[in-house]
Amino acid sequence: MAEKQAAAVQELPEYKNRYIILAIVLSGVFMGVLDTNVVNVALPTITQAFGVELSQSQWVVTAYLVVNTALLLIFGRLSEYTGKVRLFFAGIGIFTISSLACGLSTDLNQLILFRIVQGLGASIVFSINTAILVQAFPRKERGRTLGMIGTIVAIGSIAGPILGGFITGTVGWQYIFFINVPVGIVLLAAASKYLKLTEKSCRITGMDWTGAVALMLTMVSLMLMLGDLADSVEPDTAMLIYAGIFLVSLAWFVSTELGHRNPIIDLRLFKVRKFTFASLSTLINFTAFSMFILCIPFLLQYVWGYSPQQVGTMLLAVPLLTGIVAPLSGYTYDKLQSTYHSSFGMLVMALALFLLGYVVNLSSPVLLLICLGLFGLGTGLFTSPNNTEIMSALPPQKSSTASSVLATVRNFGNSIGVSLASILLYILLEAAGFTGVVSASLQGKEALASSISVVMYMAAALCVVGVITSLIVGWSKNQEVNVPAACDVPAKQ
């Protein structure tokens, strides 16, 4: 059975223009990643320009992230009806038009509204980008191809703050959105000419719209709850409301999916151990990464006394190493098909975080750079093989589902990591006798450093769990799962 499924994956047509398709998809991913990072940098300027509080302007970021995450699985399913190419084209078009509207916004409410639309467009692109590449490239080239996504994300992480600061400081915050317009137009022109895939499409009949609503409520309430947790550990009314909506909508979603003949996501897919544990490994990876990326800037700036520019320069070591290593890791995985590639990458991450927990109290830039380099190396080693395992675990007709699940667990991993690190720091600092703003005294700096050290050890322990889940992926046999694509489900009589 497993051999038949593997053969079916390998028999997908090989596209001669696949590298042009790669360039188009990666450009779309880069535009979305870049937009997230440049807006973060421009947020203080936007806050001042509209004369509002930060608690109001932060919805420019939050609204985009919530909508982006909430719709990923729905668009992944929808692409089985429309075809991935048509949906990708629509996603780029929506993102481009809404970028223009964001730049032309005259008040904060308009900007937030158009950011919601922009998040919708980005969600479409991120839900199916990996599935498009999996179909365009043969199995023997998939590892290095998916590794390029890691490289592009890393480059976007590097370029975003730099470009965002430069554009905002020279021509104004509006142009961080306007810059997407010419890029989007070129992408649309290129996609209309070169992005051609052999795929089914059919009328959208019998789709589980009830499940879609339940899923959106589940995702939105969970994202808002995690965001609230990151701001304040102590539960407030809003947090309790979000938690209640999440639990009710989750139960509603599961019951709907189990009873629907054409669900948004067929829960039987999670019986495939490779898919489930590789997805869990991704969640752990991004959770640990977010715990790291939240804490280290506070350490460098408030404890070690670095300037923001120096902090940014030091942290460049991580995306630089990740961007270089990810495609190389994918290439070696394609050649060797080793079951231990991703688990070794997770182990290197665990080692880096454990060492960071020790180096935090030493104030040694050299040792810190070594740890950051190790962390970037481990991330690059892990990403490509694990993503390939996720995309290869399910049959070709479910590649959009695999792609959207991968994007969803990434976003949730980031949100969980920020919330978990914030909770741990709050508890540890309160135990040390500090509440509210930590003082700049020696005792305050020592308490903060000690707390960050514990968070790094916790993140390292989490990565050790990730090593185990990655090993389970490697040890699991391929499983054939008989779940048809949306167009293959017979109409209800």
C-alpha cells in the first residue's frame, strides 16, 4: 500500500518551467513575510501619525495575523474546488489591491479594515504555496525546493526591519504598503503566463460552510486569547470570553467535521502518524523559536546594555545561518532520505538553547554569537526535511490540506511561544519580587537575566520533546489514507 502511494506521488508530471513557478511562489511568500516585518517597525510612526494610543494601533498588526491564521485551512480546502493556481492568482490580486488601499488610508479604522483584507489575501497565498511547489517539482528535488521557502522567510526577516525603517524614515509609512503594488502587478503578469498546473476544478457544491464558520470562530478566539495572555497573565473578562468561545466553537467544529461527508479538514488524516507528528514537530519548533526571539532582545538591551541597532546586528546570525543551511539540508535530505535529518536539527536547537540559558549570565558576545549561530544552524537543518515529511505523508490530492496545516501550525507556534515566554517571565519576575516595570538596578537586571535563563532552559526542554516527535516521524511507515479530493466526492442524492 505504502509503495503504491509513493509511486503515485512520483508519477506526478514534471514541469519544465518549474523554476519560474518557484520564483513566482517564493516572491509571493517574500512579499507576505516582508509586509509583516515592515509594519512592526513602522507601528510607532503610524501611532503618532493618527494620534492614537498603541493599544489601538496594535490592531494594525493583530488584525492581519488573526485573519491570516483563521482562514488558512479554509482556503486550503477551497483550493480543491477552484484549483490552486486560480486561488493563488486571487490571493496575490487581493493582497496587491488592499496594499494600495492601506497606503491611501486616512484614519486608523480604514487602515485596520484594509489590513484585514490584506490578511485574507496573504492567507490564500500561504495556504497553498507549499502545495504548488510539491506539485511542480519531482520528489527527488522537493527537499531543496521547500528549503528555499526557509531561505526566503529568513531573508524577509532580515530585510523587513531594515527596509521598514528606511522607507518609513525617508518617504513615509504609506510606502511600506505602496511598495507591494508594483511587485504584485509583476507577479500577476508572471503567474498568468507561467503558473500552469494540471489540476481538477469543479463547482463549489457540498462544501462544509458550517464547519468553516465554526473553524473561523475557533481560530480567531484562540489567537485573541493567546494575544491577551501575552499582554497579561492575569485573566480578565475578555480573556475568559475568548476562552469560552474557543471551547464551544472547537466542540462545534469537531462534531460538524465528524458528521459531514465533505468536511473542511477530514480528521482521519491525523491517523497518519508521519503527518501528525511532523506537524507537531513544526509546532514545537516555532514555539521554541518565538520564546527565543521574544527574550533575547530584552537580554541584550536591558541587561547587557546594547543599542537597538546592535541587538538587530547580533540577531542577524540566526536568519543568515538558517537561510544558508535550509536549502543545503533539503539537498542532502533529497540525496540520503535519512530518517534522522529533522531530529538532528531539533537536537542542535536544543543544545543552542541550553547553552544560551548558561551564557545569559556571562555577558560574553562571542559565546552568544556561537549560540545564535548554532540555533540558526539547527533551525535550517530541521525545516526542510520536516516540511518535506509533512507534504509527502498525505496523497497528492490532499497536498493543499497538508500545506494549509503546515502554515497554520507555524502561526500558532509563534503565538503560543510568545504567550508562554511572557507567562514564564511574569511568574519568575514576580517570584523574584518584581512586578510591573523591572527596575534598571543591578538587582533588576540580575532578576531579568535569571528569568530569561530559565525560559531558555524551558525552550530547550521543549526542543528535546521535538527530537522525540521527529524520531517518531522517521520511524513511522508510510500509510495510505483513502480520503478523496473535494471534486471526487459524489454529489448528495
